[in-house]
Amino acid sequence: MNQQPPKSTYSVCPHDCPSTCALDVHFDPHGDVRRLNGARDNAYTAGVICAKVARYAERLYHPDRLTKPLLRDGKKGEGRFREVSWDEALDLTAERFLKAEAEFGAQSVWPYHYAGTMGLVQRDSIHRLRHAKGYSRQFDTFCTNMAWTGYIAGTGRLAGPDPREMASSDQVVIWGTNPVATQVNVMTHAVAARKKRGARIIVVDVYETETMKQADLGLILKPGTDAALACAIMHVLFRDGLADRAYLEKYTDCPGELETHLKDRSPEWASGITGLKTAQIEEVAQLIGQVKRTYFRLGYGFTRSRNGVVGMHAACSIASVTGAWQLEGGGAFHNNGAIYQLNKEMIEAGSLKDPSVRVLDQSLIGRILTGDKEALQGGPPVKALLVQNTNPVSVAPEQELVKQGFAREDLFTVVHEQFLTETAQMADIVLPATQFLEHDDIYKGGGHQYLMFGPKAVDPPLGPKENLFVISEIAKRVDSKPHAGFDMSARDHIDWMLQHSGYGTLDELEAGKWRDLQPDFETAHYLNGFAYADGKFRFKPDWGRFAAPNKPDGNTVFGPVAEMPELPDQWDIIERADEEHPLRLVTAPARSFLNSTFNETDSSRKKEGRPEVWLRPDDAARLGIEDGAKVKMGNGRGAVTLHVRLKDSIAPGTVVSEGLWPNDAFEDGRGINTLTSADPVAPYGGAAFHDTAVWVKRV
Ligand SMILES: Nc1nc2c(c(=O)[nH]1)N[C@H]1C(S)=C(S)[C@@H](COP(=O)(O)OP(=O)(O)OC[C@H]3O[C@@H](n4cnc5c(=O)[nH]c(N)nc54)[C@H](O)[C@@H]3O)O[C@H]1N2
Ligand SMILES: Nc1nc2c(c(=O)[nH]1)N[C@H]1C(S)=C(S)[C@@H](COP(=O)(O)OP(=O)(O)OC[C@H]3O[C@@H](n4cnc5c(=O)[nH]c(N)nc54)[C@H](O)[C@@H]3O)O[C@H]1N2
Ligand code: SF4
Ligand SMILES: [Mo]
């Protein structure tokens, strides 16, 4: 019988992006994936996705995809491998994990992962193996710590007004995020508000991004000075009678103290710190004060600084001074993480977690692998790594240490990957992984409110296996504690999790493709109170409360927490420019890459060109550097070689390098994270990727 392949199906974008788009997947007549587009019937995706994912067939059918397990056949990192069977690869993995355990204890094995896929089953099953064996735990610090902590410090909860309400707003303030590149759907809804209601779009960034080019008002400030801007805005709001005093009285902890504190945080004061003109600050403050229905869409970018938590908290506080929270289309939103409340016992085996096992900081991987005692928390060295869904030999800070660590001959490294990334090149064993269209998974939106099913759409080529398979097969071979999760398929996992979270069954989810979990208006806008016992927004957070479970002997806070400002303020703790390092570097994401993903596809590489650093003409003239020149850029952590492009609209004293390019795209093999620091940010850790002082010199 001649059965016609389907013309299309649905899925979900698995990438580490707040948009978590609902996809339509179109097939050619042979049943191969042809193109992807955004689902029109999903109210947040609304038919729009980014260009790099629309052309996913290029990545799915890429000739460089890994299809066979590989065993190192040469020196570490030399790039010589030979093909082996899955059984050989898994047996050897188990043997070496057991050897490390016998000699140095189970904590010498470190399963290391991140969010290359955001699918809950494929991303988080690695924890099941970790907990069932007592392997070292991981404190996730690449991304969310500062932003989430800063927001929760104010509201008590990581959730906010329905992101679709942006379309019902009179003014959208896009602060420290570049959604045209990083989460395109924010633009969809902001632009809808402009079309429908004449809403104004305001963008706050350190250079003129593609997002700012679409704004009605763009503010370019110096990196790490957002709290100063926020304070001056609130100063004007109080000064000019634009604060909602009734709201403040009812819903906030100490409005009087805040007002007094802000008395000398004037626009002139903030101008000196931010590099903005006093008039610009006055103007934006008036707009925010006069247009109550303002939606603050707060991003990650401005929190990737040593004072990033304080910056996020300060920006979020503005909505509590104006009382914007009360209106549809008003309030401050960052992420909806708190609304889902999923039972992940089968995926993660939290019941087997031993709290006495150390929790190693993901961003400190360089220090950890090179034997830094403090980073190892006094425990055994890491002798074996299992890496899934992340590419630390590109994306982790303090890259020189990361490379030295991965090059250790006594470290046994298994990397499960879709491509031979720079991390996979350093492995002893490389295992080929499926792509999202080739396995089942479930996804939750950070930037929206849907729980979504992403079914397998096509068969993988012979060879690649899903993460779930690798985890279960290793568990079988390393004498792990039993857990029912090891015997379940991805569909079983999803069904179990849904049923045990009160969200029906997989069949029910499948029938609707996704489930809208938006809380009711009063809850989302905190009209029944903020998520603290007294129901009040905190202008004065208890920073010490944000202790992380990273020490075997208990929780800890990071950095000089005692020095954190009590009330919103500019915190002078960023890596300061000085005579030797006169410029400050921001390493913002390029539109055609997604972290380290898509830098293997030709179309993305072509669009991005080559690694560059963008300099203001006045800064360049001072340094005797012209457009297109080859330069070295460096600091105490190392130096990189790249080309200069002159751009007018960057904050003074600031340079921007969009990425992430792999290290090997740079002339001497040193990528941008050679320069970034892994120092944990106060109070809850995290890496300050956009907070780096550098020198730039002609070569
Ligand atoms: N300089 C600088 N550095 C940064 C940042 C920055 O702004 N500037 N941003 C930081 C941030 S926010 C983040 S989140 C990190 C992220 O950096 P990474 O963790 O490296 O993130 P990705 O590139 O999204 O994904 C990593 C890998 O996951 C693989 N992968 C995808 N799906 C699967 C799967 O199903 N199975 C397996 N086994 N592998 C899969 C992909 O092939 C990819 O190579 O980078 C950080 N690094
Ligand atoms: N195309 C693309 N999309 C992505 C990614 C990618 O790498 N490429 N990464 C994904 C991931 S993992 C994440 S976490 C999200 C992050 O997405 P975003 O929330 O957008 O955060 P960032 O990408 O870190 O930075 C966004 C903007 O912050 C600006 N910025 C940096 N420092 C400051 C500052 O001190 N103040 C202000 N006001 N602005 C500042 C940068 O110039 C940049 O334009 O994007 C996801 N989407
Ligand atoms: S915008 Fe983000 S979630 Fe949507 S398709 Fe692109 S990478 Fe995926
Ligand atoms: Mo991220």
C-alpha cells in the first residue's frame, strides 16, 4: 500500500530561549523536514519564529552531524577518533566511572549539563543518574541567577503579568534584553501594542541593538549602571507627584524610606554614572510616570554584572512606585518559572538526593578541573565527566583554565553531542545525540505560560540516541541504586509527571498540543499581595535569604552580601576600567547563533561574518585604531585576536563583541570567554559575562 507521508506536524523549539516557540513542521514529499514556522494558533508564538530555527533542516541534515560513537585515538584534543559500537562506548564509560569511584569516591564523577535542550525529560534525566550514584551535584550559574534573584527579591515569586498583555499596553519598556535577536516574540506583542494602541516602545541597552532601532526611544547607558537610571527615574516620580501613594502604602514595605533615600539620586547624579544626559533621564521618567499602563519587560543582559541582582531589583521596583501592576498591560515581567509546579521525581529522582554531596559551580568548571581547592570544596578531584547539552569549551568563563582542565590526561570525559563541538573534541568518548525532532519531550515557556508537548516527528539516522537512553544505559552498568525512572520511555515520563502534577494525562495534552497555565489576573498582577508573608513588595530585600545549597555542610551566600545596598542604589562593584584596562566589554549574543549552537551551520556563520569587537570612533581614535584593523583585546585572564568595527552608538568607554563564536574562529584559537570572569555574583552566584574590563591594542 502506498501510504502518503504527512505534510506537516507540530513541535516545540527546544533551545535555551525564553520564547519556547510552538512550531509547525513541514515535510517534503519524501517525509523529510523541509521548513519550520511558528504556530499561528499559539497565542504567544502567534506565527512568528526566528530565522535560524525556520531553517532547521540545515542543522538536522547537516553533513557534520555525529552518527557514531567515537573513541579517542590520539592525544587529548588532537581530534583523532575511531568509531566504536554503542556497547563498547558505554561499557568503557562505566568501567572508567567505576574506577574513579573506587579510587576517589563517587563525588569524583561529575555529570555536567545545561540547557542545550530545554526538554524536561532529555535535559534533566542526568540528575537521576547523579542522585542514584551520589555523583557530584551541579549549581547552575551560567544564566539565570542574577535576573531571577533580583526579580524575586522584589516580588517574592518568579512570575508576573501575562506576557501577552504587552499587546494591551500603552508603553513597553524593553530593558537589558535584545529580543529581535534573543526572543523574537517580545517584539511581536510590543509591536502589536504600537499598532493597536499607539503604544510607545522604550529600549534600554548599552549599544544600539536591532531592538533599539525599532524603538521610539532608546537609552544607551554604560554597562552595570542600570540601578542608577532606575533610582533617578523613581526620584523624579516621587519629586513630581507621579508616584502612586495609595498603592505604595497598601502594597510595599517601606515607601517612606525609599523616598527619603532617593532624594539625592537625581537625574544629574545618574547622568554622571550612566553617561546619559540629564534631559534624557527626565524625559523617560516623565513618560513612565505619565503612562501608567507601562509593561516593563526585563531581560537577562543587564543582570550579567557583579551588581546585576541590584540592577534587576531596582528596575523592577519602578513598577511598584507607579503602581503599574494594577492595570492590564502594566507591571514588570521577567520569567514565569514559578507557575508550573511540576512533580519531577521520575525524571530527577530527587528522593535519592544526598544533601551531603557537594554542589559544584557550573561556571567554575575551569577552576574545578584544574584542581582549585576552594572550587572543589575540599573534596576529591574531578576524575570523570559526563557532558550533555552544553559546550563549556566555548561558553564557560575563564576559558584558559577550562581548556587546561579538559586537556588533563587523567580526566576521563564523555560528551554526548549532536556535533563535534569544541567540548566533544576534548573527549575520550563521544556519543551521538538525537535532535529534538527525533525524540519526544515536554517544554515549559519561561517567557510565556504554556506547557507544551513536542512529539518525535522523524526517525533519527542510524546511530544517534536520545539523552534518556544514555542515562539509563550508564545507570545499568555502574551499579546504581534502582529507580523506576530508569525503565520509563520519554512518553511514560511525561505522562507520569503530568498526572502527578495535576495536569491530566499525556493523551490529553497531546490532544491540545499545549496547556495554558496563566494564573488569573489578580494573582499575576499581585493584587492579592506580593508573595511575602505580609503581601508587600520589598524595596528593602533580605539579601541573606538567597542562600544557595552549594556546600556539603549547608547553604551559602556568595560575594560581599553585607555590602549590598539595602535599598535600590548604584552598587560600585563592577570590574572597573582603569589606566591599564580603559574599556568595558559586553559579550552580547549574535542574532544568528544561539549560545554555541548554530555556529556549525553555514548560513549562520555567513550572516555573522567573523569575530569582531565594536568600538566607538572616539575611543578608537584615542587608541590609534581604524575600522577593520586587527587588534588584540585582553586583561589579566588572557588575550584574544579579532577585528574592529567602528560603531557610533555604543556607550562611552564600552566595547561590544557579539557571539558566541567558537574559540577556533579566532586567529589564535582563543575565544571571547578567555576574557570573562567566573567570580560568583552576590548573593546567589552566577557569572557576570557582560562585566569585563579590557585593553585593546593594534597588532
Ligand atoms: N561570553 C559569553 N558567554 C556566555 C554567554 C554570553 O552572553 N556571553 N551566555 C551564557 C548563557 S546565558 C548560557 S545559557 C550558556 C549556554 O551555553 P551552552 O550550554 O553551551 O548552550 P547551547 O549552545 O544552547 O547548547 C549546548 C549544546 O547542547 C547540544 N544539544 C542540544 N540538544 C541536545 C540533546 O538533546 N542532547 C544532547 N546530548 N545535546 C544536545 C547542542 O548541540 C549544543 O552544542 O552560555 C553562556 N556563555
Ligand atoms: N540569537 C540568540 N538568541 C538567544 C541567545 C543567543 O545566544 N543568541 N541566548 C539565549 C539565552 S541562553 C538567553 S539566557 C537569552 C538571553 O537574552 P537577553 O535577556 O536578551 O540577555 P543577553 O542576551 O545576555 O543580553 C541582552 C542585551 O543586554 C545588553 N546589556 C549588556 N549589559 C547591559 C547593561 O549593563 N545594561 C543594559 N541595560 N543592557 C545591557 C546587551 O547589550 C544585549 O543587547 O537569550 C536566548 N536567545
Ligand atoms: S525565538 Fe527562540 S524559541 Fe523561538 S524559534 Fe527562535 S530560538 Fe526557538
Ligand atoms: Mo542563558
